Amino acid sequence: MPKTTLSFYLHIIAVAVVVFAIGGWFGGQNSVSATSAKESVYDRVMRTKTIRCGYHIWEPFLMKDINTGTMSGIYYDYLNQIGKTLSLKVEWVEETGFGPHVEALQSDRFDMMCAGDYQNAARGRYIDYTTPILYVALGVYTRADDKRFDHNLSLLNDASVKLSSVEGTTPFIVGNRDFPKAQKITHPESQDLMAPLMDVASGKADATITGLPLGYRFNAQNPGKIRQVTMPEPIRLFGSSLSLKRGQIEMQNMINNATRELQYSGVLESIIKKYEKYPGSLYRVTRPYQAPQTP
């Protein structure tokens, strides 16, 4: 074979080897990236042996001492028990608002929202919920001397009525959906949840929607200022649970199984009673069984 022809073929072979090697390197990098991107919340938690929690401050569900940083509350104790049951560490990594936590879950800034999340359909389009540990009723509150809306909440749906809420919260969503004609006074998500109740007490707003625990607490601290509108049933009742990004079935199942164990053993009920400052403000989950009748 002529030397020039041999050199030509050797050159072709060398180029092919280089191209193959580079392609294999990039392919390997893409494979590594794809594998990393595909790691589920469950896989990450099991690999690190740690549940990373997002949270918001929301008495009695989660409290934080401003001087010491010590945390407490229903969900704090509940997550600690979850960690013990599953032999996992729990880290409270980020405080966030009631709306921004959806994006935080989707971008993996933490594994679960661990301070209690109302199971509402609007957020349920983007995140999943674990089994509820309790239920929270929403009530409508007005000034103590205002009985216009008793037994007739439809009167709230009027342009002359001022309805106050914190943006992004479930009461905000319910108010916009049920009473679209009412004037809206909205506070930013960083605002204290007491703000709408203060609006009502001061006369700035005619009414607000809030969870019964918060309504009870405000009345205890500000007696005679507001009242709950008289109705046969709460305006809404929501399951309170943990939330996580969509499609994380393995993580969801693991937490649900641990939660049921805590419910059936009575541990959860003891935690709820510990922090239920106002009896009757929190609705319990009914056990899905009945003890056998003894002869």
C-alpha cells in the first residue's frame, strides 16, 4: 500500500477515535447529569438520612422563640416523632410564606413543607399532600356589634363590604372565590396573620375569614372586639398536613405510613392536646376502625 494512502487511513482512524472518545465523555456527563436530575425526594432523603423541612410560623402549629430560636408546636413535635419512627434526621432549613413554599418545593429547596398546609385545590394543582393529622375550620369574623351576616353570608358579596386577608393564604383564596364583589383589603404574605383581624376590630374592614385557632387567640388577647358570624357550619373545613412537590409517591407513602402509626398509637392525639390552648378549636381525624364488641 502506498505510504500516502496508509497515512490517509491512519488519519481517518485517529479522527474517529478522538470523536468517539469525546462523544463518550459528553455522553457520560449527560448520563451523570440525568441520573442526578432524576433523584427523587425519597431517594435523596434515604441517601442523606435527613428530611429537610420548610416552615412558616403559625401558632399553635409551629412557634419559634425570638430570643433563643427554640422551636415548638404541633408540627415540630410531630416531625420529631416522624424522624424517630423512620430513623431519619429532621432539619428545619428555610422559613417561607404561605404562597412561596410551592415554588420552593418544586425547586427542591427543601423536601416538605412541615408546618402544616391546608389541603386546598388551588395549590393542589402544583403540590401533593400527605394524610391529614387534623382539620381546621374557617370562620367569618366581624366586629362584636355587627350581626348583619349571621345565617346569611351571601350578604358579604357586595361592593359596599370590605373583606381583609393576607395574600396567598387559604382565607384569601376563599374570600376571592366566594365573595368576588366585596372590596378587598390585602396584606403582603410576610404580614402577621393577625392583621386582618385587627382591620376588623379597628373598623378598617367589615369582615375577615380565618382559622378558628387564630380567632380564639385574638379574642382571648382582645376581648369584646370581634365575634364569629353565627352559621350552622364553618365556611370551610380543610385537612392540615405536610406537603411536597408533585409525583413523589414513595416519599408520600413513607410519611403516610409513619403518620398512621402515630395516629393509631395515640401519640398524635397527645401532641395535639399539648398545644390546643382553646379546646374545640381543632377538629380531629376519625379513626378508620371500630373496637370489637365484647359479649
